[in-house]
Amino acid sequence: MSSNDKQPEEPPAGGPEQLALIRETVRKAAVPKAKPRTWRGAPLAKELPVARVLVNKGALHLDQFFDYAVPEELDASAQPGVRVRVRFGAGAHRVREGRREGGGLIDGFLIERRAESDYGGALAALAYVVSPEPVLSPQMLALARAVADRYAGSLADVLQLAVPPRNGRAESKPSPEPLPPPPAPDSGTWARYGRGPAFLEALSGRGTPRAVWTALPGPHWPDELARAVAAALSSGRGALVVVPDGRRAARVDAALTALLGAGRHAVLTAESGPEQRYRQWLAVRRGSVRAVVGTRAAMFAPVPDLGLVAIWDDGDSSHSDDNAPFPHVREVLELRAAHDACGFLLGSTSCTVEAAQLVESGWAVPLVADRAQVRAAAPRLRTVGDQELARDEAARAARLPSLAWQAVRDGLKSGPVLVQVPRRGYVPRLACERCRTPARCRHCAGPLQAPDERELRCAWCGLDETEWHCAACGSTRLRAQIVGARRTAEELGRAFPAVPVRTSGRDHVLDSVPGRPALVVATPGAEPVADGGYAAALLLDGWAMLGRPDLRAGEEALRRWIAAGSLVRGQQDGGTVVVVAEPTLRPVQALVRWDPVGHALRELAERAELGFPPVSRMAEVTGSPQAVAEFLVTAELPADAEVLGPVPLPVMEPGRTRRPKDPPVGERWERALLRVPPGSGAALATALKTAQAARLARGGAETVRIRVDPPDIG
């Protein structure tokens, strides 16, 4: 055996120490590292080791905060307001090394850090912090909770609307330095309104005025909104303006840039794209920009130290969100005005019933011009009713009244002519044949209808009406409130072959048209702005809007007519508007007088007498017949709640365009309306939310769809 093969009799000097060191190193290497997402074995933060998290689960029975452990490695980045990822759905039995494990990863917001948890069991750890950017402030959290409670929704659903999706590239770039406050603006065209200059002075002096502004027709309203924003900025505070669409946001954007220069405001619209919009949103949250102009989602913009919130044209349907819990911009801005103690401005060329109620209740003051200013700014109004159409040979032959022909000819001599054509598909409601008073149910005052031309039935409570007679004139004869044929762009093109015809509608909306002679055919809300204003406007098929089966039909028709008429030159410049509708009807008379405020006040008085919104509060419950019936039985409604219905909804046929509120294709759904008097709206919302949460918690129970203050109730 070679000497090299012999084993030494004793280890060399220092051998045991070296082996022990090797064994200790191997033992340390065998200890698993803490795993992100579970953080098994990781030490917790030394201070405030508990994170209270709102998980992104919109279910009402999960509308609460959940506690999670904060690993020491996430201590610095896990701050209130940041986005986090957590594991959710693990059972209490899945506990390992003192930590709950399992469940799927889900997004959430870190609400606060705490020293200890109210929960007695093991906590799961935060999986990771998505971004150290705090995007949820305590003020925004309080506003979102108030909105969720008002609309019987969940906090997570509201925050889905309030906080835009993250964009890493936009988040990595710094925002510009904020500019100093601008000087207070002069009143400009606000001098045309009695209290206009005083409103601006109050904003400049850090006051909190609240006003309902009925704007004069013409092109000045974007500049007037910009001056209100500038007044708030001059006091060192922020301002927020919400408009119905990107076209009007662009007009206010241009007015603000012309008045204050670039860099003082942000534009938040869908047209900006996700990265640009998130960059602008971050600039607002970081305090780099103190003014915001945007569409519906901008109502939650995190403007610091708000001095003014403003909404333009609150009657536009775009202001009502189609996603749960279906908030309306007007109501959210009212909540912001109360929570942030800031000024409030509701502006429109028309006036909704809700706006009139704000003034009547004393919550806001009116900003209106005197009648001399209105007459100078408004165009000349002409009407064509059924009797004139029946006697008009031109109307019977060419489907256009002689008065309208003449207005088009005269208008084309000096500029473009607007032709407003209602959208197709409106379902007629019934009215007295003699005096046109809408046919209402004697039990609940809901609209009467005749499904499949059979017996009369209420669209709200579903009761049959066998002995109807008109309460105004005593007549027993009814008629559908749509008469006359639709006018089309093709017919106008044939009638005026030498004049270009342009269309603006759902598929292609024009922003503006030149001031040259042309026929512009547009649907309501899609009317482009003409350079220098339109020379004339035709408002055709008035019955198509007045005959909608909706409580707001008259108010909405007047709003759309006034919006179109506001684009026409004033009477002193030769502007003319011809409306084809019965001149004796209240909305038509209000249009001729250009008196939207008077119309809204009369509507408000009638609704108060009949118990209609907004004087009362209503909620809509829809679903399968069995689900709706079970919900109404189990819900602990306020004692003064009145249940109307349920009534069946039309069955959706395959291939038809389905709106968010429509039932699934082929399914039979019913709708019930719940009405409560003033002061019980909060109790109704709480009862609905509690009942829906209980059904979801039980599991297996068929859910129903709840909408508080639905925009369309028939």
C-alpha cells in the first residue's frame, strides 16, 4: 500500500474547526429564502406591521377592509395610498409558520398601516407593492365611500372609476414644476349676467359660492368657464370642470390656453390615450397642475385644495356612468363641493329640473341674464304645428313645410343651415288626442302604454286602466305622440342640388364646419359648431323627441332644441330657428320664449305634486321574475317606501343593439320601482345594499340589478 493510501492517524492541526465551519455554512445555505408573494419565514416590519387593504372585489358582501402582514422588505414602499397585490381567498386552515397561505393574487389599495389587527387569526402577507406611487389620498377615499353609500354600491367599484389604470412609463417620468397662481381675470362677458362679476370676485377671494348658471346662446360659454377657473386659480386653489364629450372639452381647453397660457391645466379625456391621460392625471395628483378639464371620469380627478367644481350641460346622458354603481357627475360634484368646502357651478344653455331644485332649495343661487340680453342673443323662433302641416301643400308633397323651405333658402344666402333630425327607434307614448296631455296612471301617475295595441296598462306599477279620461279636458280619446315623416339628408340634397350637404351623427361626428353656405344634417348632440354661427336651423320631427316614453321627454326635447338654437346667430344678425312641433305644448312655448328656467320650475312643481324625482328618490330593481320577487320580500325597506310593479321588460331579440341596462338576449326580466319621499333616500340605499349583500353572501341566490336614481324611468 502506498504511503499516499494510508489514512492519517489524527487530523492535521485546525481540522475540526474547519469541518465545523463547513457544516455551519451548509446548514445556513439549506435555510430557504423568504419567498415573495408568500414571504414564508420573512421577518415582519418592526413598526406598524399590519396593512389594511381594500381588495379589488366589487361584490357588496366583500365591501370592507382586510388586514395583511407587512414583510420587513416591503416596509419602506408599503405606504398608504399605493397599489398592492395580495393573496385573497385562502381558508383559515391554510396556515404555515404563522402565515396564512393560498388564494389567488388580486389587486388592491393599501389604506393604512396599523400596529395590530382586529382579526384574531393568522394573516397573509402582502405579495408585493405594485408601485410606490401613492394614488389614493384620504380625501379621495372619503369621497368614494360617500358615492358608494349614496348609490348602494361598493367602494371597490367606485375606485375602479376614480383611479385610472397604471402606466409604468408615464409613472417613471417626473411631472413639471407647478406655476405660480395667475392674476384674477376681468369679468369679460360675465358682465351680461346680474351676479356674474360677483361670482368671480368670490372665487378670487377664496370664497365658496354655489350657482346654477343659465348661459346665453352663442359662442362665449367656454371663455366664461375659463374665467371662472382662472378666478379659482388666482386664489391659490384648484379647479375642476367636467363636460359631456371630448369636443366640448377641446373648446374649454382652447379657451383656458388662450386666457392663461399652456401648462396651467390638464385635459382628461379618453381621446388622449392611456399613457397621456395617466401622465396628466399624475401631474394633477402630484400638484404640478391645479386645474382639470375632462369628461365623465374626471369627476374624481385628485385636484388638491379645490376651489371650484363645475359641470357643463348636466342634462346630457353622458354624465351618467354606465358602470356600477352608476354615479352621475352632478351628484358627485355636489358631494365634492360639500366635502372639500369649495365653490360649485352648474352651467348650461338650458335648465334641468335638478338644477331648478338646487335653486329652489336655496343650496345654490341663479346666474341668469335679463330679458333684454336674452332677446339680443337668441335667434328668431318660428313654429309649425299639425294644423299648418295639414294645410301645407308643400309639406304633403315634399315632407318639408313651406316655412322651413323659406328659412333654408334665406339662410343659405349668408351661411350654413343646421338641420336637426332625431334618432330613430323612439317608442311612442300615449296622450290625449284633443289637448296632448300625457296619459298617466291614476294609481302612481306613471305613463300609460298599450302593449301590442291591447288594453291600457301602466309602465310603472303594471295596473290596467279601463276607464281612462283626460284630467285636463275630459276627452277619452288617445293618440300616439309621434306624427309626420322623417326628413333625410338625401331629400334635402335633392331639393338643393347646388348646395353641399354634410352629415354629423353617431358614426361620424363633425367638430366644426366653415361659415360658407351648406346644409348640415345632424342628430341631437352631434351638431358641429359653425364659424360665425349658423344662419338658420330646422328642428324637424319634434314629436319624435316629445313622444319618448320617459318622464324627462319634454325637458330633454327642450334641452336639445336650445342646444341647437344656441349655435345659430342672434336675431339681430338674422338668425332664425324653425321647429316642427305643436306650438301649444309647454316645451315648444318655452323654446319660443327662450325660457328654460321657467319650464324647469313648472316641471318641478308638477313633480312635487305627483311625487316624481327629483323631489322623491327612486331606485330600480331588475332581474328574473323570481329573483325580483325574492328580493322585494327579503329587503327591509323603509316604512315610507312605495313599491311600483314589478312589470315585465321587453325581451331582447338576437341581433339587436343591447344597451347596458337591457336584459340578456332572450331572457324574460321584470322591473320594480321603489319610491321614497325626501329624506329617506339614504335609508333606501342602505336597505338595498344590505339586501343585495346578504343574497351574494348566501351564494347560489340569483342576483338582481340595482340602480339608484335611474335616468330613465318611463
